[in-house]
Amino acid sequence: MFKKALSWIIARSPRLRQTGVMCRIFGHDYKLKRKITPYLREIECKNCKRQFGMHDELRCVLPLDDELRACNDDLVKLYGT
């Protein structure tokens, strides 16, 4: 109940959403943005809108920057997914 109430407050306050208060308290709430290969994905947090790259086999999540995004684009061209 507390998480739902806090989520409602943050959803109506863009400044709180941008600072990632919800993510700092409860952790990120990921959604799939793009599947690169069977083991590589681009994900995005529903709350703070930060984007990450995720590798399933290594179980690591990295912030998605321009360099990683370019690598992912090249992999999409190579694998055709």
C-alpha cells in the first residue's frame, strides 16, 4: 500500500520522478525495450526512464550509453532480429 501511494505521488511530480526517488527506495522496475539477441536486451525503468543493457548469460546490467547502443545496433544488423 505504501509503495502504491508513493508511486502515485511521484507519478504526479516530474521532479521526483527525474531524481529517481522511487528507484532509490525500491529499486528499478524494468520493462523490455528491445531484444537484441536471445541473450542481450535493452531494458528501461518504468519509473525513472533510465535505459540499461542487460546480458542474460553474464547476469549483468549496464547503463545504456551511446557506445553500447551503437554496438547493439550493429548486432541487430548482424543477427537480423
